[in-house]
Amino acid sequence: MTSKQQSITFVVREDEADGGFVAQAHWRDGNRDIITQGNDREDLIRNIREAIDVSFDEGESKPTLIHLHYVRDEVISR
């Protein structure tokens, strides 16, 4: 039996108040939101993997691919 790869996309924003990053994703199956943060990219990735692990029950289908979509707001003066 071939397992279907499922992906999840986290929208990543810089945390303006505390520094670092905040990542949020929505998983339609089970209608759940997954939110985590990290001080730097490596910390964020580690925390995203951990957040996915604790958000799903054992035996439940988890995403196998993780997409990170970085969003950055920038204001410039004219």
C-alpha cells in the first residue's frame, strides 16, 4: 500500500514585540490550528516539528511535508 504524502503550510511572521518568529498553520482534518514560535530559524523548525507531533494522536495521519511561507511587513517613507 502506498501512503499519500500530505503537506501543511505554516505562515511565518517576525515577532515584532519579542523578536524571533511565530508560525501558524490550519489543518482541515480535525479542524485544528497549530501555532508555535522560535527565537531563530533552527529553533522555529524544531518547535514546528514538535507542535505537529503533539497535535496529532498516535495512529492519526500527520502531514509528511512542511512548507514555510515567510511573510514580512515593511514600511518605508516616501
